Amino acid sequence: MQFYQQGFHPGDPRITDPLDRIIAPPLKHPMPSEVDVMIVGCGPAGLNLAAQLSKFASISTCIVEQKDDRLLVGQADGIACRTMEMFEAYDFADQIKQEAYWVNETAFWKPNTEQPEQITRSSKIQDVEDDLSEMPHVIINQARVHDAFLDVMRHGARKVVPHYSRQLINLEVNPTVTDYPVTLTFERLDSQHLGTIETVKAKYVVGCDGARSTVRKSIGRELVGDSINQGWGVMDVLAITDFPDIRLKSAIHSNNEGNMLIIPREGGYMVRLYIELDKLKSNERLSKKNITTDYLIAAANRIMHPYTLEVKEIAWWSVYEIGQRLTTAFDDAENGRLPHVFLAGDACHTHSPKAGQGLNTSVNDTWNLGWKLAHVLIGRAKPELLQSYSLERQTVAQQLIDFDREFSKMFSAKPKSTANPDGVDPAAFQKYFVKFGRFTAGTAIHYPQSNLVSSGKYQGLATGQTIGMRFHSAKVTRLADAKSMHLGHSMKADGRWHIFAFAGDQSFMSDACQVKALCEFLQNNPLSPIQRFTPKNADIDAVINVQAVFQVSHRKIEVSDIHSLLQPTKSRYGLKDYEKVYSALYEGNSFYDKRGIDKNNGCIIIVRPDQYIAKVLPLDDLDGLTSFFDKVLLNLAT
Amino acid sequence: MQFYQQGFHPGDPRITDPLDRIIAPPLKHPMPSEVDVMIVGCGPAGLNLAAQLSKFASISTCIVEQKDDRLLVGQADGIACRTMEMFEAYDFADQIKQEAYWVNETAFWKPNTEQPEQITRSSKIQDVEDDLSEMPHVIINQARVHDAFLDVMRHGARKVVPHYSRQLINLEVNPTVTDYPVTLTFERLDSQHLGTIETVKAKYVVGCDGARSTVRKSIGRELVGDSINQGWGVMDVLAITDFPDIRLKSAIHSNNEGNMLIIPREGGYMVRLYIELDKLKSNERLSKKNITTDYLIAAANRIMHPYTLEVKEIAWWSVYEIGQRLTTAFDDAENGRLPHVFLAGDACHTHSPKAGQGLNTSVNDTWNLGWKLAHVLIGRAKPELLQSYSLERQTVAQQLIDFDREFSKMFSAKPKSTANPDGVDPAAFQKYFVKFGRFTAGTAIHYPQSNLVSSGKYQGLATGQTIGMRFHSAKVTRLADAKSMHLGHSMKADGRWHIFAFAGDQSFMSDACQVKALCEFLQNNPLSPIQRFTPKNADIDAVINVQAVFQVSHRKIEVSDIHSLLQPTKSRYGLKDYEKVYSALYEGNSFYDKRGIDKNNGCIIIVRPDQYIAKVLPLDDLDGLTSFFDKVLLNLAT
Ligand SMILES: Cc1cc2nc3c(=O)[nH]c(=O)nc-3n(C[C@H](O)[C@H](O)[C@H](O)COP(=O)(O)OP(=O)(O)OC[C@H]3O[C@@H](n4cnc5c(N)ncnc54)[C@H](O)[C@@H]3O)c2cc1C
Ligand SMILES: Cc1cc2nc3c(=O)[nH]c(=O)nc-3n(C[C@H](O)[C@H](O)[C@H](O)COP(=O)(O)OP(=O)(O)OC[C@H]3O[C@@H](n4cnc5c(N)ncnc54)[C@H](O)[C@@H]3O)c2cc1C
């Protein structure tokens, strides 16, 4: 899709009239007096959490925002592959793929050895390694991601619409109160209700209120870390240039004029520039007051000399200081007391924007938290489950901060040359970029061992599906309708657990077939986690979704031979669900080969609701299966 | 996506609350007194035309419908590959792909030789041959296709919203009037305006008003053909069955109980049944009065014996008579007088629903007409262009009728057996099905030679791109951003012509490079069709979009070496459009190999706004290029 050539206009570019792209903000309904979950802040962290919770009809969720409407422009724009996989679980990845710029290659530019005041391309590299993810790394206005979440929220089983023009001014936790232990006080900011105070009681509160988080301060947490006093300017522009790689992500290191990152944007014309500013004096703060757009454009032209850039329109701009900071804790838990207030996103961690990790880490925080909150609120798990949020996400945030510190330092350093012997070798920077490709793609996240992440005892049965990391999708062929599709896309943002049974070499559904035996156990044995953890009257796959993959061609399997657990009757009509059995074969490839599944023995892979692998175990390890779920789920069947 | 398991509800299944899926009908604005184009009927033919015309800001379009709101359920459901390609040009193919059932395989069932009262599977075959189209053959409620068109219309450069509750009661053409020669009279049907008469004058009228078309009668055209007095019942159901191929398209021929077609539907649960009814007596008419759903369900169970089907909910049903009929002419042109009134869709041709051609042929009618009307109305071509509509679509309709007559006969015939020696051999039926796979996929359409479709003189330069047929897409890599993409998807529903320059073996943009010479000519020579037919002040690609494909890897081409015609500056800012140059290579394949492009000589392919190939010619045949456009376009540059 091409758009913005006549100027930037926020909203859905599929709508020709820019005025129609802006929808009216929701009606200013009063807030409820009690809610299950109160989310403070409509950034990506908060909206993702609200979208996830809106999938549960029985959970009441409230999300507030001090601004008077949805975001329209600016802030982050990089969507990592892993974030796109998450979008797929919400069914809006295709829409983003269609609209966004795809980062396929990255170009590196450095000073020309002969004429160091001119830049020259050192190389182009593939941006995302082959088969790292089925999703591309894309670039799109953060506001469009917000819009997609807002749609999911509006369309959920429990409709959620933000309450705008409300500022959180106070938050108190009273741990002795058991039902709604948190009390929040808001001040209304719209002219009609200016200064009106609203009080809401909540079971749980999630502070998604950004770097200056009021929630964080209320629970006595702090962002600690350093600022290296390096300033950056960022601009989204429509511009004319002779720089040849303007439609590639390009990292430019100039000899003496600083550094710049070029990020092509959606629509074929717009481009984002991250421009290094002079080192700041200690305690000097950057702001739009002391930096102008003319200044930034002049700096960009100096950095990219001999190329030039003539800016025709500035869609958005901002200035930035780099500082790597991390909160002292991700929740309010203390001395064995369980958490009631959580922090997510920029409220927990701040860092430079250049590796594009802000939005991505923020949405992945609440992607981790959402299903856990839902489990506890609908009684599927004990509140202790919530302790794992801090454990899992604090590790990730620490890695991010460490990575960013190094990356920013290298990015901001002068290129090595005879005049700058201590500078960074552009080749070394590029190496670092490649090395951390999986990290920046979001696919390297590896949660530590816990009740939710088992030991690697049977990792050998599925060498390409690492326990503690996200399930790595690949294509298979669905039996009932012969559709080739991504196995990972069978997992949606619905809070369900997944058991994938990968068959070994026994013949299909024969007496020796271990998948059959597993299905028998799961369907009929009183010890089966499905028997024990599925509420009465709920569909048999309501809590744990069992699916199976066989090594033979789908043409060799008869639907009528399949175990009834894999073709369960569901819903008020007792209709059969035919979409749980697959052949591993797709265009001559086998899922087993691609993802290292043991062909002789097969295996079970337990996948969490957030698509992270909880456990790999032998097909006949029924004890292992049972004991895993025993530690996580609560018996709702009785 | 899975949906409808708790019951069918019309509208967008992404919205959980069924009540939110139904949007309010548009406000009942009065109709304008004069319009450029009046479209009668909001079926797929009319909506597609309105969607196409809404892309042109200067064309006023009015579309009326006698019903009081958009369609919600029923009618056709099969979307052929070629129709999906068209949807891609509107940017909504992805949405349909996500929601629809994909027809990957078809199963054939016949009487068991030993126990002829029982059916048995004779075979499964792949539904669409490999590489026939980049798009799948899908199944979705026709109403959802309407919704997609309505979105395009609402979002167009010229917003178009249907006028509901209006019935056309009279149409008169006065050829002596030059500005608005057609006068239409409508009666309002809504209670607020019941009986109110509105009169609208139009330059052109398109009758998309279905099989009983009032427009057709008004211009003295008739549907002629035959009815073989064969009745069919159609039902969309949620049902429980032990029939193993319920999630595959299945054609069932029973020994004595008639025949049935099973079409799995979107959402994983719903299925459509086409059930053969007894032969009708001459002049007997079928209707819902003499057929009940119980009757249909009982017939289905008899046909599929020994399998059974228990219907839990009927989402929609209807009864059908098969009759192949074709209109005597597609427009009102007579004795050299140019046409002002056109017919499209079921108003021109009716036939059985079983090959799923009704909706597909109807939208392709108006896809052919839309850009032609737009050309004439904005002065890009002479009104004579409109004569080609009837010429091109009448041929297609005749082929359809002929095909359907044979297909229906074979489908309705008894299977061959010792008792029925004159019956149809199921294997022969299956062969016929495969043979006409390209026809039913919509990719076999071949327009005859005319001003718009040149002779095959240079067909040898592009053996896989047949002149008169649709441009057959394949993947390429876009130079500027290294994106692998379908070359065909660079053509949108915007009324533009396309010149694809496929480079020969001369080195890239060297003096010998014929693409460079072609660009020079096109950009600067006063004889160039771009010079002559592009309005002053319009972008250089506003009428003819020139793109180029090279045989070398995209890494070997520098953006800065590309001819400026292929990187034109556009829009009010003079921004460069970087999205017109490709490498033919994609994952080790070359577009040249896949589509038979001459590697030594390259070629030019001229593609019409509807993606049909107008001409193939040598890269240096500038006269051939010029003379082609001379016959089609009008000089607007002056
Ligand atoms: C101005 C700006 C520019 C940025 N530019 C870039 C960039 O160029 N590249 C990049 O990668 N990242 C950028 N970021 C960072 C990126 O947008 C964040 O990492 C990401 O948005 C974090 O998401 P979040 O949901 O945690 O917080 P935020 O997106 O910051 O959302 C927090 C929300 O909470 C609201 N809020 C705060 N306090 C209260 C209160 N007391 N009561 C009610 N509501 C409150 C805020 O108004 C805000 O909407 C930028 C951020 C900002 C603010
Ligand atoms: C009841 C029904 C069931 C069908 N079932 C199937 C099926 O099972 N499978 C299949 O493949 N195809 C089926 N079809 C055919 C398929 O839907 C059509 O081929 C397709 O819709 C044709 O599109 P169209 O736009 O030409 O006409 P239509 O879709 O028929 O649209 C014509 C429109 O014009 C309106 N109209 C008519 N006269 C006037 C007037 N005087 N003033 C104002 N408006 C008027 C009508 O209300 C209607 O909405 C069915 C059609 C119908 C009507």
C-alpha cells in the first residue's frame, strides 16, 4: 500500500478522506466503583492487557488514560517478529503486515577511508535470519498498533473502552481487605468534569503509566540506573534525498558529525530519522525548547554528507535522552505478601529507542501478565501464579538494559580511524547487530525454570522447541480440510493451555500408537488434567487444548479413525471440532525435521497460554503431564 | 478462525457480541437529481462497480437497492481464485483469506459396487492446480463480500453509500439528449416515504438488478435459453455427522437417491448442502411452498447413506431450479448508437449454482466495465471504448452457459452401473471437473482480439503471459526495500494502465540497456503515450504506470543508477516513488523462468487496468507501444 505522498494524516490509511480516519472518542461514562482489574495508562502495555482481558466475559476491566483520546502519531514504530506472532494470536497480524514497512535488509554506512568527511556504504545485511520466525520485522506508527488493540477490546467477550481524561492521583493498598484491596483516586481533566474526583476499588491494578509512573511511585518502587547524557532527536519526515538506501534501515556513522539511524516507514514515502545530538553537559536536560527541527535537519545533512535531505513535511518529532533504568521491583509484593499492584512497560524499564525495544518489551510484559491475571480471577489458578510475572519479566528487562547500554555506547561512539584510535570499528558494530538479531527480534526470550517452565530433562525429544522459549511455529497440513497452515497459529489469545502430541513411529491410531493411549488417558482417566481442571459444562478443550501431529501424509489418515478427544463434540449443539489433527508434512518438508522432533519416539510439548514452552516430555510420561498441571492449575471440575 | 459453534450470526465474526455485528443502515438521504453513473441493485455486481467508481473523486455514482439494508445471509459462497486476485487489487483479499474456508481438496463419492445403496469414496483430488494463482479458492458467505465492497465504497476518494428501499419502476433512454440521456423513476419502499416517486437523470445506467432485471426489460433485452426442470435445495447448516469428508468439498452421487454437493463453510463448523430434488414435471415451479427443510434433510440422509446427518441449526436455505439462460445483448446499443445502459451479473446470465460461478462471473462483469466507464467519464477515452464490454463479457457468459449445461447434466445424471448403463461414469465426471478447473477458477478467461487485446505476434517473448488473459503473478524482489512480493499485487483497482519492462541480457542501465532506452523515450519523446495521455499537473504515472524487472539480484543494482522514469518524483512535494523496480529473483526462482519471459531479449507487457494482458512486444518496439495506446486513449495533456 502506498500512502502519505500528499502529506501525513493519522488513522487508517485505507480511508481516503483524512477526516474520516479520526473517529470520535468514546462517550464520557463515569467509572465503575469496583473492578477486577484497573489498568492505568493507554500505551501499548496497557492496551495489550485490556485486549487480553476483554477475551474473558466474566472479568471486569477498566482502563484509564490522562490524555483525552487515543494516540494518533509518534513514539515507537518498530514491531519485532515475536510481537507480530503475538498480534497473530489476536488475528490482526495480517492487517499490520499489509500496512507496515517490512525490514528486510539493513545497510551500514561509515566514513570513506579516502575522504573521511563523506560517508560510504560498508555493507548490507539481511535483517532477520532465515526461519527465525514466520513473521516479518515491520515498522508502523505505534498509534496504528493502539488502534488494533482498541478494536480487539471493543469486540471482546467483555467489551472494554478506555476512560479518557482521567489522571491517577493516588493509589493505596490495604492488604487486610480481601475483596478489593486497592483504592485508586482519579481526577477528571476534561472541561465538562474538570477537577471531579472519582474513586475506584480494584482487586488488581496494573501500572502501565509510562516512565514517570504514578503507580510505581505509589508502591514505593524506583527506576534506578544511569544516564549517559547522550541526546537524540527523532523525526518522521516526508523528504527528498539522493541517499540511495533511504528505503532500507540504515545505520550511519559519520567521521565527526555524529551518527544517524534511518528507518523507512509505512506507505512508501515517510521515513524516520534518529539523529545523534552533541554530548550533553552533566545535568543538562534536553527538550524541544533548546532543539529545533531546523537544527535536526541541518545535523542530518552534515552526517549524511555528500548526500542531502530536503524535508518537505514533518509528521512528528521529539528529542530524547538516553538512560538505562530499571525498576527495583515489578510488583508490590513484600515479605511473602502476594502482589496486588503490578508495573509493566516503560513504568519498569527505560532505555534508548534505537534497538526498537520499548514498545515490544512493554507489550510482552503484559502478554506475560494477562493470562495469569485471568487464571487467578476466574479461579483457574491460585494467586501465587502472579509471583511468576516479576520473576520472568525482571530477567528480560535486565537483559534489555544490559544490551541497550552496550548497543547505545557502540552506536554513539565515534568510528575508529587514525584520528580516533579508540573509536568503534563499524565492522564490530555490525557484528554486534547480527549477534543480537534474535534478541531484538524478541525470539531469544528465555524464561527461567519454575513451576511454569520445567527442567530440560527431555529437551532432546524436541531440540528445536526450547523449554522456556516461545513455541517456534512451522507449517503443517491440517487433516480435515487439507489446509497448509502454521501450527503455531492454532494458538489464540484466549488463555488456554496447549498440549501438542507429536506421534512417534507407531502406526497411526493402532494399539501401539502412543497418541491414542495419551488421548485415552486424558479423556477418561480421573487423574487426567483435562478431567480435573476443566469446569463441568465447559467444552473439553476450554482449559487445555489437545492437538496432535502425525508423520504420515494427511491423505493416509481417515478422519473416522481419530480418537474422539482430538475431534471433540463441543458447544450447545455438540458439534465436532475437526481442527486439531495435522500431518507434519508440508511441501516436502516435515515439521519434525524443521523443529527437531524425535521421529522414533515423538513427544508431548506443553505450551502456555502465552505460547511459551512449559515442558517437553515423552508421550507415555503421564505422571509428568499430571504433575506439571497439578502445580499450576486449580481443580474447577468439582 | 473458528466461529458459529454456538449458532450462526451474520456480520463480522471478529466481533464477539452478535448484536454489534449488525451496523445501522445508512441515513435515508434523498437521491441526487443527476448522476454520472446510476447502478441499480446492491448484489455483488453492483457493489463491485460502485467500489471501483468510488476510487475516482470526479465521478458521481449512485447505487440503489429495493431491499431496506445490506444482505446478511445466503446466496452464493464460492470465491474463485481470480476473484480473490481482484479483491487483492482492492486490498481486502487478506481479510477474506483469514475468515473464509479454503478449498484445498475435493472428494468424490459414488455408489459402492458391492452394496450400491451405500456410498463410498472414489477419490480425493487437489482442488486448484499448483501455481494456477497465488490466491486460494475460498468459501464465504456472499454477504461478507458485500461488506468488504461497502467498506471500499465508504472509504473511497468519492464516498458512495447505497440508497436502500428504492425500487426502479421505469427507465427511459433519450439518445438525442447529450448530457444525461437516461431518466430513471424509483418508488420508495420504506414506511416513512412509502410510494414517494424519485426521478434521477444519468449519463450511464448499469442494471445489476439480478435475474428478473427491470433494467433489462426496459431496454428490450431478454434472457433466452432453457430450463431442464431440475430442482435443487440449498441449506447452510450446523450439523452432526459421521460423514468423514464433511470438511472437504464433496460431490456425492448416490445410486437411486439423487446427488448432493457438500461445501464446508467458514468458521470450522458450518456446511452448505446442495441437494438434488426429484425431476420436476414440465412447467412445475419449485418454491419454498412445496419443499420443506425436513424434506431436504431427509433427502440428504438418503443420499449419504450409510452416513447420517443431524441438523442442529439452519442458517439459511433456499430452493433452486436449474436453467441456463443468457441475455440477447449486454447493453442498449443499436444501429451504431453507442451504449448508455449496460447489464451485468445475473441480469445477463443465469445458470446452476454448483460450479460457483454466479457471484464470480457477476463481479467480473463489472470489473471489466468499471474502468471503461471511468475512462470515458474522466475523458481518458472515447465512448466507443464502452462497446468492448459487451464484446468481451458476452463471450465469457456464453462459455459459462455452455460449461454449466454440460456440468449440470453430468452432475444430475445417475451414476453408470449395470442397472443404469446410460448413466455418467463418476470417473468421467471427475475428469470433467479437473479439465475445467481453470475455467471455474476464473483464470481461463480469454478476451478476443480487439483494440484492447492485440494479436499474438510477440507472444513468444512471454509464453506464460497470454495476451487477452489476466496477468499471471509470481514473486519478485523489490529493489529499494528488498521486499519479496507478488509483482501482480503492484496493480491496484485505480484505473491505471501498466507497462512492465522486462530487461533482456544487456547489462543494467548500460548504454545498450533497452529498458533505459524505453524509459528515455517514454519520459521525453513527444510521441510517448505518457507524454501524450497524462494530464498536465498529474503525476507521471497517473495514467500509465511503468515498472521494470531485471534479471540480476537486487543487491547488484544501485538505486542511484535507475532511470528517473522508474523513480519518478510525485505529489505536491515532489517525493520519489521507489516502488517500481524489481529483481526477477526470489528464493532461487526467476520470474522469467516461471512465466516464460525471454531472457535474451526481454519484452514489454502492457496490462490493462483490469489486469488483463493487452499486448506483448519487444523492448524496442516503440511504434507498437505508441500505436496501441493511440487506439485506446485520448490526449489529455493539452
Ligand atoms: C514522546 C515519546 C516518544 C517516544 N519515541 C520513541 C521512539 O522514537 N522509538 C521508540 O522505540 N520508542 C519511543 N518511545 C517509547 C515507546 O513509545 C514506549 O516504550 C512505549 O510506548 C511504552 O509503552 P507503555 O505502555 O509502557 O507506556 P507509554 O506508551 O508511555 O504509555 C503510558 C500512558 O500512561 C498515561 N499516564 C501516565 N501517567 C498517568 C496518570 N497518572 N494517570 C493516567 N494516565 C497516565 C500516559 O499518558 C500514557 O498514555 C517514546 C515514548 C514517548 C513518550
Ligand atoms: C435467493 C438466491 C439464492 C442464491 N443461491 C445461490 C447459491 O446457493 N449459490 C450460488 O453460487 N449462487 C446463488 N445465487 C446466485 C448468486 O447470488 C448470484 O449469481 C449473484 O448474487 C449475482 O449477483 P448480481 O449482483 O448480478 O445480482 P443479485 O445478487 O441478484 O443482486 C440484484 C439486486 O438487485 C436488486 N433489485 C432487483 N430489482 C430491483 C429494482 N427494480 N429496483 C431496485 N433494486 C432491484 C435485488 O434486490 C438484488 O439485491 C443465489 C441468488 C439468489 C437471489
